[in-house]
Amino acid sequence: MLLDNVRDFALMPISLIAAIIDVVYKGDREGALFYKVLRWGAHSEEVINVYSAIEHHPAGSFQVNPAYTVDAVVARLEGVLVREYEKGGTAATIKAALDRAIDQVHRETRDKGDRARDVVGRAADKLRLKIDSLPAEKDDR
């Protein structure tokens, strides 16, 4: 994991510099240098293979829903942004639409334990409000 983090630490400034160079000096293909750095990163990720130790371990395997990867969520939000822009939405309506989309993703990905915790939290909040609204007893000492 240390080697993987050192690689990430090194690739971050290299990728930023490559992106800046690609913006300033247009090459044959847009972003060619940046994508070359990404290929280095992908190759080194495969070579280091940090998580290979748990690959065949029964407790180490889990499935990721492809609808909730970073790329999928960004594409979903981008779709909302484009639709609102094409409808002639204002900054406020676009922000509201993005907020609704983000809330929808949160609802879809929330664990059952989180839902139960939210229900208990809301019930506790309502109970606190009722207790706070009761008249205080006078102490006649």
C-alpha cells in the first residue's frame, strides 16, 4: 500500500503538469500527454496490484453496482445539468435540479442501517420538541 501511495503522490503533480502542457501546446490529439500519464498510472496500478492478497479470499470479494461508480454518478449529474441548460434553466433551477439528483443518489445508495438510524433520529427529534414544548414544573422549595 505504501508503494501504491508513493505512486499516487508522484503521479498527481505529473498529471497536472501534463494537463497544463496539453492546454498550452495543442498536439496531434487533445490531451495526448495527459492520457499518456493516465496509461502509466493504469499500468503501474496493475503491476503493484495492492489488493491481490484478498482476491481469492471469501471475505474480500464484493460487487460494485455499475450505476454508482464515480463515472456513472458524474455522467448522471452531467445529464441533469445538460437537460436543465437546454431547457433554459437559470443558475438557481440548475442548482435545484442537481441537488435533487444528488439527494436521489443518496437515497438509492443508503444502507438499511442508515435508513433505520434516520427514522430513529427523526423520532427522537420529534420527541425532544414535544418535551421542550411542555410547560416547566415549578419548584416550590
